[in-house]
Amino acid sequence: MADLEYEGFWNETLIQLKNILGEEVFSGWFSETKYLRESGKNITIGLPSAFHCDKVKSCYLNTIISIFKQISGEEIALELEIIKEDEKKAAHSISEALLSPVKNELIKNTAANVEKKQKNKKEAHSQMRDDYTFSRYVIGENNKFASNAAIAISENPGKAYNPFLIYGGVGLGKTHLMQAVGNYIHNNSDKDVIYNTSEEFLNKYLDALGTNTMKSFKNKYRYTDVLLIDDIQFFTDKPGVQEELFHTFNALLDAKKQLVFTCDRPITELKKFPERLISRFGLGLMVDIQPPRYEERCAILKATAEDENVSIPKEVIDLISNNISSNIRDLKAALNTLIAYTKLMGKSITLEIAQQHLKNNFNSTRNANLSMDNVIRVSAEYFGLTPNDLKGKKRSQNIVNARQIAMYIGRKMTDYSMTEIGQDFGGRDHTTVMHSIKKIEEKLYNDPSLETTINNINRSIKEFSAKY
Ligand code: ADP
Ligand code: MG
């Protein structure tokens, strides 16, 4: 490479580095770097102080070398020097350019390019979606902390934060972020990555028990480099698999292998989860993802439209962002419905078409406007009971069952808290609501036909609520 190319190469490295480390860390250590020279496969960079040199050497050297390798495919070494006074000014202008918002697009594109290049080299991971990557993940205030931690972990698995737990409500991007970590490590290293939903982990465990193959189960899980387990709230009240998880956990942690988990609530709110397992989580980092705010919803819609190569008028973005607020899955689904429809009809997307076509999407999402009253009324009717049966104290089998289903639906369809739902069901405690939800989740697991029942009631509630 000619000298100038090396300088460009270094600037590209900085862009990647900033993406990985986040603005704050990056600007702390790299805002005043200066490309100095190259000799053979060796680049020399200037930093403002010996302190900077030490820090970069001890904490970021490996990351930088691995970025070098990603970009160039070659082993390139890095030398650090302290910048002389008169060179400092020039260094500043580069960093300012990098920190300016205009470059954000560039950063995103570069990250996407790296991911694309890598994808060609390596087969997609069999257990994860290959589009769940960082380049398709919109970072906003709601998920900034979780995203930055996830990026740091991707670069330094087993070292940065271990174990790492991402928690938050349904459809907020936990699985996507977790798989972005998995995909990044899978695509950029030789490390073994296992991704399992908690249910898959449980089934494999039961399988191993049933077929006397615990040894190979243990070998598989306790010697992987990275273990990702999604939705661990599923392990509640399942002591056998909890025990196995605990041992897997310890073996991997001892060996400095990366563990990542997701959960739909803070770990401390998991009931019937052994204390010793919970305390293990305290060793690492637990971060939540919040529901997206309006600006973040707009940003996600715009990014989705870009990925699909369609242009969406601003008022349509506003319309969707205004009507779907608590769940990114629903947000994207609405936009995709619209895109599919307009493509099929050969039309371009307008506000009018959006209003017409998305009516159902707007009604069908978790909806704060949906009242518990309607949930109770329609559920009662479905089972041939009255609302007072569900709110009252009767404990006959059929009433208890209907009551539990109604509570479950209330929790899934509305934004009401368990405490509020308990109130609406005749002043019951939130633990009763929680118990009911758990019961229904268990029943759903054993009896798939219950899902149809619940879907039917859901639909009736939506129809009823749309009318009244
Ligand atoms: P969770 O696991 O929390 O229920 P998912 O990870 O399945 O949520 O996300 C639901 C949908 O929303 C997925 O299609 C995912 O790609 C999308 N999504 C979530 N967060 C983001 C984000 N920040 N940027 C882009 N898409 C997102
Ligand atoms: Mg998920």
C-alpha cells in the first residue's frame, strides 16, 4: 500500500473502532491520534501522551490489530509514539471529522460492509438469523447502554462483561441484539457459538437425560466459547434444568468463556429461581432495553425502509410511530405489511393507503387504549360466564380457568401492570395475576390447542373494542 492509502486505512480503522467502543470511550483515547508513517507491515500512530500510549497498548491493541486484519486481510502491526506539540493541531481535525454526525452514515455502511465481507467467507450460523446484526440494529437512547456493552463483548468475548444479561419487555430487540453478538463473533473469529432459546436448551437437556447422553450434552455446552440463551424466564420453577444451567454457567465462567442471556424482566423478579443462580448474574452486567421513544421509532422505520429499498413519506412514518408505541416487532410488521401491499399493487406508499391499510395493525398491537373491562367482558362471554364471575371469589374449575386465561390475555394485550390487572379482577394481589399467567404459560406448553382459544378471544376483544 502507498503511504496515503495507509492513512486512509488508519482512518477507516478509527471509524470501526469508534463504532465498537462507543463515542465516549473512543473520544477519550483516540480523539487526538495522528497517522505518522508506515514501514513494511507496520503502522506508526501518534498519541498525545505516554499515558495514552500505555492505555491503548494495554486495552485496545488487540482490537485494533483485529480490525486491521478484518479490513486488509493481513497481519499488520501497530507502533505507538507520543506526538510532538506542533503535530497535535493536525491530529485534532481528523478526530473532529470522525465525531461529526455526517460520518454516522459512513460508520454504519462500513460496519455493514465488514459484516457482508465476512459473511461471504463463512457460512451463516445455523441457529441464528443472519440478518440479526449490528448494522441492522438502530441504536437510540432506549438501548444505548445495552448496545455498547454488546459491541464491547463482541470484540472481547469472555473479557468485557461476563455474564451479560439483557432484559426488557416483549419485542424490544433482546433477541436481535443477542444474536448480533453471536453473529459478530461467529463471523469474525473461530470461536464456537451456541445459541439456544431456553426451551431448546431444556429439550436438549431432557433428551440427553432420556437417552443417557448427558456426557456429550455436558461436553457440548461446557466447552463452547460463547453460550447465548434466550428468554431464561422460561426456566422458572424448573429445578432440574436450573441445576444443569448452574453447572454450565460455572464451567464457562471459570474458563472465561462468554455467557449472554436475555430475560423478560429483571433477574431479581424471577420467582422460584435459586438464589445461587441469581447471584451468579451479579458477577457480570445486567442492562435493560426500554421501549423506543417516538424518535427511535421513526429511526427504526426509516432504517427498515432503507433496508427494503423503498421510500416512505415522512407523514407515513409519523402515522405508524404515533400508533404503535410499545413494541418494535409490531412497528416493523406494520411497515412490512404496507411495503408488501404496495409492491404487490404496484403503487407507491401514501398516507391514505397507509391509513386504510394499517387499521388492523393499529388495533392489533398491545394497546394502552384497550380497557381491562373489555378484556374481562369478552373473555367471560366466550366461556359463557359473566364479568362478575371472573371478578368474584368463586373457585369452581371452569371459572378459575377462565379467570386465569383472562388475566393472561390482559397482561399480553394491554400495557396494564400486574398490580392494575389484579385490581380490575376484584382487587386481587399482583402475585395472583403472576401465578395465573404462569399457569397459562404451562398449559400452553402442554396443550397447543389452548393457543387457538386465546387467539380467538384476542380477536373478539379487538373487534369488540373497535366497535365500542
Ligand atoms: P425481543 O427478543 O425483545 O422480544 P426481538 O429481538 O425479537 O425482540 O425484536 C423484535 C423485532 O424488532 C425484530 O424484527 C427485530 O429485528 C426488531 N428490532 C428490535 N429492536 C430493533 C432496533 N433497535 N433496530 C432495528 N430493529 C429492531
Ligand atoms: Mg426474544
